[in-house]
Amino acid sequence: MSRLPHCYPHDEPLETLAPLLVAHLPSSLPLLRRLQFKHSAPDARVLSTLSPNNLRTDPAPFTAAYIERSRFPETQCWLFSTHETSTSSALSSSTTTGPITTENDNNEANHARLQILAILRTIAHLPSPKNDNNILILGTLNESLLSFFTGRSPPTLKQTPVVSRFTASASQPSSHPSDTNLLHGCSIPYTKYLLPPPAPSAPRTLLPSSYTFISLEHTSDFDLVVARSSIPREVPTLRQLGNVGIRRLDDSGDGEGELVAWGFLSPDGSLSSLHVEDEHRGKGLAKGVCRRLLERLREGSGAVGFEPLLPGDDGSSRGKEAFAEGTALVYEKRSEEPQSSVMEVKRSQADGWAHSDIAEGNIESAGVAKAVGGSEGWRIHWVAVDLGRVEVVVRVLEDGALEGDGADRE
């Protein structure tokens, strides 16, 4: 096995990484949005196998990640690898992790795996402000990368609905000295839907009479959101997120009325915690929340918690033209490739796009996504990575305990 590549910190990722991530949209959208998100804890880090001092407009394959270990048990890490957009990694609703069959694909996959291991090894040495038991919750992971974490292709995982503090033990690594599984848990598969910005000429979203849009502000509102969610949520995090709520007005018109529906834009730009109280369903309120969130994102990313994607929009010295030059060559190259079934998110539209991660079989949520113009992208998982296993796996591979890349060893 080749030596692990070096990892570099990126202190100004919107300057150094964003142009390159834009060139790999839509696959890079979650990490790109996380870099744009205005709120980060003091322990937040951005890492990449590309040096911030030696970037090119058409770089070699790379891996990048945002890490905030203090977020445990919420998602702590978002990771993107250019392997997701390579010809050996199918980006479609039928994406699965299958065996690598050609020498070129094998070399590319090995390189991507080494980059991911290098990122994880660096993360494992970062201090953890919370007692996370050396477990890293990595979110919205493209299924094409799963075999790099399990050491098997296709991976054999016992899945659980939610990877959290209590359910992150679904896939314990083996004690066998040559085992290369890094996962402590893996969620059920989700399908990522790409949500386009509403057309500028589209009319504003209207609600049935007696309902009105609001922004959630009261502690009691956020407590209700946490109580209704099956996924771990923290009130301080929810307060940072762009949100839209709906209240049912009192018949008298007095008072604020009852909170009956809500939705948020997560730090990675995904629609989250969408909920309508049972007695108010069937009235289009979920679609109304989604449309209003997308309208707010289109009108200005700052209103929903994100820094402008294009440097210069906030008055900084770097302007749109410089940013565009940083991605033009990559786009020209990519435009020659066959079109996939995934809609291409254009650079000029990137600030208005969102996405939604919907559990397979959740027909109602998929229907809402499609109703607001969403299109199926690829399959993703939440995984719990055992950081204590990273050095073990690196040693196994460096010692040659496995043949090839270890993908087919049982």
C-alpha cells in the first residue's frame, strides 16, 4: 500500500476550497453548504488533501472534510471525495457499492481510500470537547464510499434507522487483526433529493385561510421541535438554523396561535425536521414550508444562515469574476462528459439550491420533495466511525496483511 497523503488545514475554505467544490456540484453540495454556514464552534476544522497554497483550477483527485467534534451526538463531519464524481462511481438513484473491476478503477479507488484514511487519521488526533467515546458521526455519506470504511465491496452492514448516541452500535468492528472495518454503526439508506430554487417569476407561496407563516423564536417552539424529532437535535443548534413555521390563528384573531408545522435548513443546506402536526395534515402545509424555505434561500443566503457563495457579494476584495475563473476550466472539461441522470447544478444557480435526505420507503416525504421540483440524486448513509480503529487499519494495510485493496477479503 502506498503511504497516506498529507492533510492540510484550510483556514479560509470559501477562498481555497469553494471554487473546486462548485466544480463538482451537485455531489459536493452538502460540504459546500457546510463551509458557507455562518456558525462554527471553536473546535471546527476544515481539512483537505490539497494544500491551500498550491491549488489549481483543475486539480488532481482530492478529499475534503469539515469537522466539528463538539456537535456530538449530532452530525460531526461532512466529507466529499472526487471519487463520487468519477466514472467508476455512478451518481444515480440506483447507485450501489459494487466490486471494482478494472485496473484504472482499482487505482483510482485505492487513491481515494488512502485520502479518506488520511483525513480520518488527522481527525482522530483532534481534541474532542465532548465525551463521544472516540466515535465520529459522519453524515450524508455517498454510498459509493462505503466500502472504503468497511474494507469490503459490497459492504455487509447491519443497519439501524438512526445513528446516534444510543444506536451507533449496529456494526461492531471485528477483533480479527486483519479486519479493516472502521464502522461502529450505519444508518438505513436515504435518497438525496436535489431541490432547485423557485423561478424568480414564480408567485409567492400562499397558505389556506387561518394559517400564517412565522419564524420560530420562542424556546417553547424549539422544545416542541426536539420533542417531535426521532433524530438527535440540540436547541442551540436549531436556533442557528434558517427556519419557517406555520401557526394556526385563533378564531378571534388574538394571540399568536398554535404552532402546527415547521422546517429548517441544516448547516449543510438540507431540509430537515420537516413536520406537520397530525390534525393539520393534508392541507399542503409541508409543501408550503418547503417552498417558503427555498424562496428565502433564493432571495439571499444570509437570511437563512449562510455566507454568500460568491466572494465579493459581502464586500470582500475578491469578486465574482475571480471566483468564476477558478471553476471555468473544470466546468468546460466536465461538460464534455456524458450527462448522468442527476440534474446538473450550474455554478450561476448554486446559491439557490438545497437538498433533502429521505429514508427509502418514506413516500410522503418523497412526494413533498417532488412537489417542489426535487429530483432524485444518489443514496447516502449516516455512519458512526470508530476513530480508535484508524491506526489499526492503516497498519494492517501498510504491513500488507491484505492482498490488493482488501475489498474482497471476508
